[in-house]
Amino acid sequence: MGIVATENAVFFSEHFGLNLPQENLHFVDICLTTDIPLYVDPYAFKIGMDLWSIECNNLVVDFFQNVIDSIKSDDHTRARFLLSNLHEPNTTHLGLSRGRPRGRGVGGEQAMDLYEKLRQSKAVKSGILRDLSDCELMIPGIGHDKVSDITINIIRQKLVRFTEFQCRQYKLPCRRVQSGPFWCPEAAGWRNEYAHLPIYDGKPVILIPKLAVRYKVAPDHQEYYSKFVLEYLQQENLDSNSSLVQVLKNGKRRVTKKSLEERYPCSKEFLFEFSLDHPEVLQHYKESLPSKDAPLSDEALKEAVFAALGHLPPGSHTFHLGDVVMQKNVVQGDNIGGVVGSGTVNARDIAVYKSHIDMSQSLDADMKRGLLEARRVLETTDLPLADKHDVADNLGKLTSELEKSEKEPGLVKRYFQRIKEVAPTVAAVLGSIKAVADLSSSALS
């Protein structure tokens, strides 16, 4: 895997004198002298119910939508600018590297290569590519490592705030340094700021919450191809009695995956064409993802460290191995960096959303009735969980905008249109709210 074991492994908890095992930490106890083969999975934010995940998902969705919108409108200067700010995330010590951490990122020539792939992609033009995670399925050259790197760049401010909070909790020494660029939806662009971060070997360190990391991002084009696409084609060929059907001595008919692989080699271009013709198979695959995208246990995190080092460095770090402790990663208030009170409305949890609407002093009776009915209708839809969460997130953002004394018509229209694309029945309810209809119409004038 390209990982070089080192005799001089230095772990964050050891270097900063925490003397705590992984299970007692809210963050991944990274090795400061190499990278650990773990990745930040944006799909984890898409299905997470905690406020921190919702806010991270909103950032990823907003950034990717800006990129897609720029390409579709032929604003290629802006698209290139957006992608060119995805710098190498050396500060997290996650991913694959050879020896010392050197984050791969998508800066420079790689950013331009990504731009060209997206610009030329039929998946982008067709609208079937909606999520950053989908790039692993349909964009050549974009694997889970790149998706993770892009995600870290987008949510860097959230990670920085989380790191600052952890350092305050443990009273760790920090230095005022530049945080690095992060995505700012309000400015629809990249920003940078100063932050107080821990320093190792002259470089800042950013910690990653355990709930955000996986062995790889959930969507996997090889898995989609082998377990869903080929199995669909097997049945299709059996039904049509094609030339690929073999009749065994016992009379049983079969179509081998090997014969299908020879006729339909795995490529992301093929997966796009197949998904365009058979959207129900893609949906079935996506519906299977939430059950596979569970947070890693502390034991699994330790095993990832072993994989990076190749052995347990003598005398450098004590792992308290024992029973596997599965982390539920329930985020409560400042445990994940103090996101409560940030202004985001959580519409994923219907009870939480109903309570927010009932207590709101900014919404009139017509808005309250319409928003609650829209959320009720969303609950009854047959959408995949990830799509439901996308709609709920946009409903939450729409609610926040409607609660403002000075509403931005363009944002109201934007959130409404995104909901309409995924859940027309929910949008129909929202369209009956006079304020939504009026603001969406005024955004067109």
C-alpha cells in the first residue's frame, strides 16, 4: 500500500503528554511521523443525525453544487478557481503516503485535471452526478483518497474549530497560525483565517473526529460493478437467453461474471452509461450504503495504525488492547467542537424539527403549517436515506432563511429548487406557502 514503517513513530497523545488510550479520545490518535490509511468520508456526514455532520454535509453539498453549476453555465474560470484552492491536507496525517506525510490533495496540475474530467463528464452534464461521493463511481481518476482530500479542504474550518476545542479541553500548547483555506457558503468562495493549533516539527496539526473516518469512502465503483451491475446483467442475460447463457449437465442455466466482465469491462464511463439506462440499480446500490457506513471502533482505528507502521514501535506507544469498544459517536454540544447554536436547523430528526417550528417566533402560522406538512410528507416518501437527508438539510436551510427578518430570495429559490429535484411531492407542499412562492418568483425577476 506504499506505507513505510518507521522506528521513530510519534503519536499525538504521546507527544503532547495526554497518556490516554484511543477509546478515551474523541479524535483519531494520529501518528505524527507518517500517514494512517484512513479517510474522511463525506457520505458519513450525509447519513449522520448529529448537528456537526449536518453542517459538514451542507458545506460539501454547497461547494460541489457551486462547481457543477459553474461548469454547466460554462463559467469555467470560476470552476477552475474553485478547484484550484483544494490544497494538500498535510496537517491531518491521514491517507496514503510514502514515509513522511505529504498529503496528495488536488492542487496545481491535479486540480486542472479534475476540472477537465468534470467538464467533459457526461455524468455532470446529465445531472446524474449529484454528490461528491458519486465521483468515486463515475469520474475516472477520482478514488476514495481524492474524495477524502477534497472533503478535508472543504470542511477545514469545522476541523480547526474541533481541534481548538480539544486543545482547550486538554490545555495543550498551541500557536497562532493560518488555518488554511476553507469553504465559506456565505461568500460562495474560499476563505482563510488565523487559528490556534498544536505544532509538531514546525507544522500545524489538525485533529479529525473519530465519527468522520472510514477505511474508505462508502461509494465504491468496484463493489457497485461487481455486486450490483454484473448481477443485474446476469439476470438480464438469463431472461433474454443470450449467447452468454451456459447450460450445465444438470440442466441448470447460468451466466458467469467472467463472461460479462469480458463483454462489459469495468470503467467509470461504463458505470455512468449503465446507471443512466438503469437508474433503479444505482438507487438500489445507494440504498445499501447506510448499513455499510458505520463508524469505526477504537480497535479498528488501532489496527489502521498497525497497518501504517507494519509493527508496534518498541517503547514508543502503549495500546490498551482488550475488548472491542464500538463507538456510537453521539455528538452532544461541545464534545464535537461547540456547534450548538450555530444557526443550523436540524430537519433530519422530525421531532427536533417540529419542536423548532413550534417554538419559532419568526414564522407565521401559514409558514409553520406548510413547513411541518412538508416534513411530514418527506417522512412518507420512499427515497433512499441519503436523499431524504439531502431534502431535510435543504428544508432546514430554507427554514433558517424564512426566519430571517431580511430574506434572500435567491437562497429561498435555490433551496426550493434543490428539494424539487429530489422530492417533488415535498416541493409541492412548500410551493403552497405564500412566502416561498413569492420569494422564489421575485428571484427570477
